[in-house]
Amino acid sequence: MKPPPFGYHAPRTLGEALDVLAGTGEHGKVLAGGQSLIPLMNMRLAAPAHLVDINRLGGLAAVETGPDGVRVGALARHAQVERSAGAAAVQPLLRQALRLVAHPVIRNRGTAVGSLVHADPAAELPAVLALLGGSVRLARRGGTRDVAAGEFFTGPLESALRPGELAVSAFFPALPARSGTAFREVSRRHGDYALAGVAALVRLDGDLRVAEARAACVSAGPVPVVVDVTAACGAAPAGAADWEAAARAVRERIEPEDDIHATAHYRRHLTGVLAAQALREAARAAVEDAAGNAGNAGNAGNAGNTAGRAMGHGAGDAAENTAGRAMGRGAGDVVGRDGGTAGQEGAHG
Ligand SMILES: Cc1cc2nc3c(=O)[nH]c(=O)nc-3n(C[C@H](O)[C@H](O)[C@H](O)COP(=O)(O)OP(=O)(O)OC[C@H]3O[C@@H](n4cnc5c(N)ncnc54)[C@H](O)[C@@H]3O)c2cc1C
């Protein structure tokens, strides 16, 4: 099918784009990568009277990294963010999640910010933004506002974006010290939206016990569902934390629905399984992060001790432990800041 007729605008500056959007109001829609909007228009599920194509606004394509986090411009493609070594170093969850978004050809064109505004509860990046407590910067003629992730996603395919506004960037906070992340999901075919998926973040305290553990679930409700499972883990050393109890807490909180792909019951079960896997993997990464930081601080000899302590080993045997051995890592089980790839792709089904 072809889309219904629409007016096409190709502004060359941000000011021009905001003027057009102010003029078209609720009849105008921004066109970024077009990987979601164009199929919807072709299927006549969306029929904006005006498209405002922002692809000529090169100034919006930057991916900026700093100690506080990663700011992703509205024209930064999924692939660009995925390949950014700086972004992966500051916030590894971005790359872990983006590898699971659709296929490379879609990631070459689709934008990270477009995915956030599209607000599909089955999409990976909204869950990442919600888990990390990030924000989206919205510009309109005459001003900008930052909307926190908690207020940005308002329903399935609905966000806080108002008519006349353009999302100029999104901010993903940096990974805190002694922390790790992971993303696990299952989809029917590689590249499909996930039937269920979980992003996890685990932060350890100075004694390498779990100080904070959170999971964000996709396809588990009308918006990404963030569950704080810190209490369920009970401040245990990373290797001894009760991730199954955490998974039960996640299952109790989510509200998946039946659809043609899966029953709500199956999604609830699967989300729990993935939550336990993702949290365990994030904890491993946190242990490695703590060990790496100890090494970077000139305590290379203590790195093994650090990981050993996290696993509840005494000082005597800790010296022999590397983080990987201490976590009982199996062959092919990739961990660390870029970790989880093998496991995630294995789980992709
Ligand atoms: C076969 C296929 C599989 C896919 N699988 C996945 C998947 O597994 N996971 C996943 O997350 N996504 C998936 N996608 C979607 C893909 O990630 C899209 O790129 C993304 O959802 C939207 O980004 P876009 O830049 O293409 O936005 P567009 O399609 O251009 O726009 C989408 C919506 O966001 C609005 N919008 C976009 N940018 C802005 C902006 N800067 N300011 C204001 N409004 C804006 C548009 O007006 C429109 O309403 C898939 C797409 C396809 C075709």
C-alpha cells in the first residue's frame, strides 16, 4: 500500500524546523529514520498531513560522551551509537541493547531518539532510558524542556512530546562506579521485536555487596516497567545474591498482555527467567568493574582479591581469584562492559 497524500517539508536549520512544526501543530510529524513512521503510513495506520524531514539538520547527529553520561542527538542512527567506543565505555548498556534492535540495515537508518519518541513498549531503548533514569530534551519555537524518562513514556506508542515539539537529544546517565549492566531478550526470529526482554543494572558497595539492583522490562506493560529488586537481593555479596527472589519480585510487578505472539502467562514466566539471567550477568560485570577499577588505581595485585571478596571468599584464597573464575564463568559466557553478547544472542531464539 501507499501512504495517503501529505505535505513534505525539508528544513535546513533547527529554527526552520521548529517554525514548520509550530505552523503544522497536531497535523505535523517529524520524519527521522522513517523505519517506524513510513511502514505505519504505508499501512494507513498513521496519516499525518505534514511530514517534517529532519535529515538535513546535521547538527543533530552528534553522540557526545562525558563523565556524566552520553547525549545522543536526534539524527544519531542506532548503528552510530552502537559503534561509539566512547558511549560504550561511559554507558555499556547502550551497546548491549542496540545490538538487539532489529537488523543492521534498520539500525543504519533508524535513530535512537526516534525509537524513544515512538515509545513502543516492546522496544529496547525506552527500557534503557527508564532503567538509567535518563531524559529527553524537547525543543519548540521559543524554548526547550527536559523530560525525565519516568514522565516521558505515557502509554503504548505515546510520549510526552507535544504538537510543535521536536526531540533534539536524549541523555543516558553514565554507569556508576562498581556497577554492571546486561540486556537479555527472547524474540521469535532474530531481529523481531522481543516477546520479552530485561535490562538490568547492579551496583555494589565498597564491601562489594549489592547496593542497588534494578530491572527494566520490555513487552511487560503499556510502558517500560522498572522494578527495584534491591530489597529482594538483601545486600548479599554479588555471587550469593538471591536472583531468583529478584525474578519473583519482577514477575509480580509486570502487567503483560496476551497477543497473537504469546500469552500473558508465558510472557510473565519468560520475563522472570530473563530477569534472573540479566541480573546475574550485570552482577558479574559489576564485580569485574570493581576489580578493574582497583587495578586502575594502582592496585593491580588486589584486583583478584576484590573479585574474590565479592564472591564471599576469605582473604587467604582470594588472591588466586580472577573476576571470571570467581564468578564460575563458563566457556562462551562473555562478561564485562561489552559483555553479555554471547548470552544475549543465544537467548534471542
Ligand atoms: C522490521 C523492523 C524491525 C524492527 N525491530 C525493532 C526492534 O527489535 N527493536 C526496536 O526498538 N525497534 C525496532 N524497529 C524500529 C526501529 O528501531 C526504528 O528505527 C525506531 O523505532 C524509530 O526510529 P526512526 O528514526 O526510524 O523514527 P521514524 O520512523 O522516523 O519516526 C517514528 C516516530 O517518532 C517520531 N519522531 C522521530 N524522531 C523524532 C524527533 N526527533 N522528534 C520528534 N518526533 C520524532 C516520528 O514523528 C514518528 O512518530 C524495527 C523496525 C522494523 C522496520
